[in-house]
Amino acid sequence: MLIRPNQTVVILGAGLMGRMLGLQLLRAGHPVTLHDAAGPDADGAAARVAAAMLAPLAESAITEPCVVRMGQYALERWPELLGQLRHPVFFQRAGTLIVWHRQDRAEATRFEGLLRSTQMAVPGLPQLLPLNATELAQQEPALAQRFHQGLLLPGEGQLDNRGLLQALLIELQEEGAKLHWNSPQTPAAFEWDEDCFVIDCRGMGARLQWPGLRAVRGEVVRLHAPEVSLARPTRLIHPRYPIYIAPKPDHVFVVGATEIESDDNSPASVRSTLELLSAAYTVHPGFAEARILELNTQCRPTLPDNLPRLRRCGPRSVQINGLYRHGFMISPAITDVAMAWLTRGDTQLAEQLGVALDNHVESPNPQTETA
């Protein structure tokens, strides 16, 4: 069943997907109501902690070609989506820089081989550029003399995750969405209302209604480092703790790496913190005098195959989940796929990008939850 013209849509979960999809539905003429278990700052969402890197080729070392295609599509879509917002959001496409220390050359060779295999499998990706010491210094002067070779992945980008979440909130308010904070709900709460369509975007909050959904814990440090200037996201290859450093406005840097199969949302461990900070210091000594703004953990919603999926869970309800660590990288693709499928019955974009759609209506789950 499609969402009928002008039908009210209830969205559960006002994280990244809930806000993006809610805004598109509002602009398509649907009254939209959002419920979230937390507050308007998206405190309960993985999106608030994320680095928001848009790096499909770099991520191809750990994901499938379909996710790379979604990310490639989203890179072209983001400028249009951001241009529709009332408030500007930091966005750049200066590429991704990959560096490594000499002792990790073998791991770098393996990583480069994975990227070149992806380029053969996914047409249209920019060619990665090997850099010698001189070329690397030209691309990233702050790293001159520290690394003797690297790789530049042209065209990749990043944005300001918290700036985007706030800008989307303002749009939803201005467009007339009904926003209910500290309001945990499940799809079952709306089964009686035949006039509304429910979209469940709760991430880990939908765990009881989606068997197989699991948490992958990540730990992220936000630093203020006035002595460090990096022009683009930088990834340090290491066999045990590869890290990324994403430079945000005003010399704020988001540093992360860890992936732990756990739903533990407790504070970051000493080991992970030491590894993140010491690795950042080896990239640039200016991080020694950085100030730690935040040390965060997040549990990213992940399905068994680590791929996103949209599925019907009732005659008037759909679940969207499993964006894993790729939320910002693929959310425009998932939003457009959902809009095409749910409002027009069009599955062409989903087939083009390899987004899994499940039209089978799941049997009601008697369990309930508050998330």
C-alpha cells in the first residue's frame, strides 16, 4: 500500500533519517508528525556523534559495492538538499587523504588493492591518486615531512553533522511538522488509526520489532586544536587501529576508529581513548596541545549483512534501518528510494543502487519497547 496523497505520516525517530524523510514528505504535501524518545538536540541518535564523512571509495574497503553506489549518488545529491535549507551547513568536497607510516606499508598496499578493485566494480568513481612526499606536502602542507607517501581520493567530502541536524529541525518547525520530544512510541501504537501511515526510523530503538538488528559500538573524540590545520578528512592506516580525522570549522576535529560488537553505551574505555589520541598525535604533533571537547560513544544500528533495508511491517507501516556507519554517506539515497517507493510505487532507484526493499508484511510482534 502506498502513502495516499495528503495522508498524514507518523515518523518514529527524529534522528538523521527521520528528519530528512519528514522534511521531504512535508514538501510533498503530507502532514507529518514525529515522535522521538529523546529531545530536539538528537541526543539519542548516532548521527549526533558521527564524523559525517562522505567517502564511498574510502569506505569500500569494508563495505559492499551497493553502498559505494549509494554514497556516490548521495555526494551529488547533498548540494541540492543543503541548498534547500534556510540555514547554511558546512559542506566540502576536497577529497579524502590516506596516509601511513613506513612500517605499515604492507597494510597500505592491501588497502590500495581493495580500492582499485572497487573502482573496477563500480563505474564512475574518480581515480585515486598516489602521492609522493612532494605531492603530499602540496596537497596537505600541515603534513609535510611527516609522511613520505599517500593516496588522495578526489571528490569525497564531509559535512557538519550537528549543523545539519539543527538546520533540519528548523525546517521541520517552519514547514509545520508536529514534533513530540521525549515521546517513545512503537508502530503498534498507531495500528488503530487507518488515516495515518507510520515510518519507523528509530535505529536501535526498533530492536524488539526487528530480529537480527544489532549494535556496533563506536568511540569518538572531539578536539579543539588551534595549532592544527588540515584541509580535508585524513585517514591513518594501521593494522590494529586505523583512524580518521575529520576537520570541522573553527579548528574542531572529530577523531574516531573503533568498532566493537556491543550494545554497551557506557563511556569510552581508557584503551580506546589512548589509541585514538596517540594515533592523532602521530599524524600531527599539534594535537598534543589540543583540548578534549567531548569523548562520546555511540551504538550504530546494523543488520546481519551490514546493509540498509526498507521493509513493510504492517499494511500502513514501514521500517527503515541498518545504515550502520554510513548514515550521512547514504541517507540522501535512502530518502529518495523511500520517497519513490512509498509515494509512487517506483522501485527503479532502489534497483539501480542496490537498496533492499521488502514488501512482505511482517507478522505483528507482541513485544513492545520504549525507545
